[in-house]
Amino acid sequence: MRFFISAYTSLMKKTRGETEKTIRRIAESLERSHFYDYVSFVSDERRMFRRAFFSGLLRGLGMAVGFSVLGALMVWILNTLAARSLSYAADLIRRIAEALVSDR
């Protein structure tokens, strides 16, 4: 009986050591991934709302500016092509450019 108790005790020591290593490895992994910072961010609802609001606001502003720049570039290109009097497409390009400019 004494043999079984000592075998069980040594097995438990090995298991406990392996468990401690595993727990330590998981803790280090969580530390490297900044898990605590993420949990504190998610638990603060006001902070999440502000960040989502401002990121959406800036995303929309960026789309509006980008669309305006691309639209102005397109009108400029169409006007340049129409001014060069390309053969059969010049009239079509001129109509499209006039339609875009008149919608302002």
C-alpha cells in the first residue's frame, strides 16, 4: 500500500509541475497579446462608443473627400479630352462633362 501512495504522490508532483508550466505558458501568452488591455477596453462602454463614433465619422469624412477628389479629377479628364476634340467621342464626352458640371 505504501508503494501505491508514493507512486500516486510522485505522479501528482509531475502532473502539478506540468500544470504549473501550462498555466505559466498561458499567462505569458495572454501578457504578450495585451489581453488585459482588450478586456478593459471592452468593459468600458463609453470608451467603445466614442471610438466607434469617431472612427465612423472619420471614415465617412474620408469617403466624402475621396469621392470629391475623384469626381473633380474625372470632370477635368473629360473636359481635357473634349477640348482636344477627339473624333467621334468628343461630343459624347462633352455632353457627359456638361451634365456633371450642371448638376452642381
